[in-house]
Amino acid sequence: MGIAAACLAGALLAPSGSASPTSWRWPALPSGIVPPPVPDDNGMSAVKVALGRRLFYEPALSRDGSLSCATCHQQARGFTDGEATHRGVTGDPGVRNVPGLANVGWRSALTWSDAGLTTLEQQAMVPMTGEHPVEMGMTGGDAEVARRLSADRCYRSLFTRAFPGKGDIGMKQVVAALGAFQRTMIAFDSPFDRFKRGEGKAMSPLAQRGAAQFASAGCAACHGGADLTDGKTHYVGTAAPSEPDAFAYGGKPPPPGFEPPVEHFRTPSLRNVAVTGRGCMTGGRRRSRMRFDAMPRLRWWEWTCPPCSPSSMR
């Protein structure tokens, strides 16, 4: 995807009014919502977000050029792919359902079960370099990523502007830009959000009854808060929480070396639940029957990218 197309055709970038490509100003957020946390070593800037957006759609970040972040995280499906799991470049089947990305900048838990990954920059390395399963297949590929991206003069320009004084193009800068871009995926303007802010007619009477049932049934105990998730992990195995899960080995003593499957998973957000398809971490749910609208209108902003001639587009 060429830089001209990526940037001039409605890019997701800094809000209008930003002083320069190297500055950043968060848009107005609803009362009670503060900007997402940003790592001290990866400050926000409009040009960095522009770079991150282009990289999000860049298949050169995969071993064979067949996958980009957007291959699995499709905007039309709430930044999921609507499938149970997604195969990687080697054909290995995925293990978990692709999670949505709306408001991901506010999340304290970024994978289904690994509580040790707490930043978007850390998490971005999992699909690119992970081996269990292989997704994008770029383990040990820092030099190859640098070679591919450096061959494009528009990328050279964007990296120079996004990381002034450093001059490097590598995995560290790639995940920094991707993290900055993902923090701009802000969604707090669904009918459900507006209803909570006091707009009584924002949701239909049927949706309001559904919301009441949702709360009375106890669903909101986990799927609550501003983003319809508590961000915590919960036991979802087939045995009592105090017992080993007998399902995996037929109730018999586990064989030597047996490792029971992970049974605690993060509560998924219900943002975009109407379009994300399967909502379970294993991809086992086909359709939502929820009657209130948790589906946001993602807020996209435009900014004019550093100019590059059409001849640089690949």
C-alpha cells in the first residue's frame, strides 16, 4: 500500500488543530475517560501514528509477504477476522480467536492468557515473531524487516520524522509506531455509550430491555465498565476451579509430561460484538444474541502526511 494512498485517502491520524506532525493532542473524550497510558519511551506524534497506520497494513512484515496486521484485524469486522482462528504463513492453525482492537490503548491485559504482556509494543512482537503457533513468521527477521522497509523511500522519510535523531529502521521502531497507531483506535460513541451519558433515546426500548436483562443475569459482573470488560482472567475450564480439568485426559491420571491446557482467560470486550463474529477465545461462539448496542463508531482523524511522489508507491 503506497504512502500516498495510505495517507491522503482518509488516514487515521492526528486530530485537526495539531501544531505539527511531531506533536500530538488527544481528541475530546467523554467525561470520566482520560487518555490511554503511553510508555515514557514511545511518546505520541502525528507522524508516528501515520507510520504505524501504514505498517498495520504492510504485508512485508510477514515472512512471505502474505500477512499484515490488518489481515486478521479487519476494520469492517471490528478489527477481528470473524473466524474461529487464523492460519499463519506456514499453515499452522491459530490457537486463539482474533480479539478486537477498539480502545485497546486502555487495556491492561492484551492477550487471552499471558498477563506478562502489558504494552502494545510487547504484544506486537507475538504475531510477528511468535513460534507457538507461527503467525507472521519473522523470528530473527529484524535485519530482513529493515532491508525491506529501507528499500522504500517513503518509509525512510516517515521513520526519520517519527524517530528523529535515531535513523534506525528495525523491529523496535516498527512496534513503537504500531503501538502509537493502535492507541488512536478510540470508540466511545455507540448508542450504548450515549445512553449511559443520559441520552434516553439513544437505545431502542428493546435494546434497553436487553441491557436490563444483561445486568440482572450477572453478565455485567465481568462485561462491565467503560469498555464492557473487567480486564481480568477467569476460570473457564470444565472441572471445578480447585480441581485439574479432567476433560483433557478422560478423568484418568495425566500421563508423564502432560501439561494441562490454560483454563483462565481474559474477559473479552463486547465492543463491536455485532460484527466480530465468534466472541470466545477459542472461536466457539458463532452469533451474539445481545440486544443492546455496544458497537462504536470508531473516530478517525485526518492529517496530511509527509509528501511522497506517486513513483514511490509499490
